[in-house]
Amino acid sequence: MAEQPSKNPVFEDYGIDPAISEIQNFKAEIVFELKKAKVPFPIKSREQLLAVFPKGRFMQCSMKGQKIDLNDYISKMKADEFPIVSAGDVADKVVSSCSL
């Protein structure tokens, strides 16, 4: 009988929610897109942030693999979350509206 290849450890093997990795990837993708677009900071309004990402820009942020238009996430942001001073701050605030 052939020996089975060893299984690579996954987050569940360590008691860690697998959504954590997906959330971190989502944040990194947002930061990358902002840096690539050379967005000037601070971003003072939701409308200004929406202008950075074209409608129909789908990103994944869910354990279920659901892809949602990034504009839907940005639209959920509250006015008091602005101004935003860095790409990392954008990622944190957008991700806070993701469902795990």
C-alpha cells in the first residue's frame, strides 16, 4: 500500500480561525491597490475613497468565499471614520465591515 503524503498544517490544526488569513490577504490587497494608485492622504470622505476604486472591483473577504464589490464595503463606512491618514488605516476600516 502506498504511503499517503503528509498533510500540510492548516489554520484549523492550530485552533485558529481560517478567516484570519483571508482577512490579512484582503488588507494587503487594499494597501497594494492604494499604493499602486499613488493615492494622496488624507482621504477626507467616503466619496473620495470610492473614487479610488472603480465600481465592479471585486475582492474577497469572507470565510464562505463570497466576493463582494469593494464599493459595498466602502459604502458601509461612517462619516466619523474620516479623515483616513494611511493605506493601512483604509484596510483596517474597510475590513471592519467584512463578515466572518
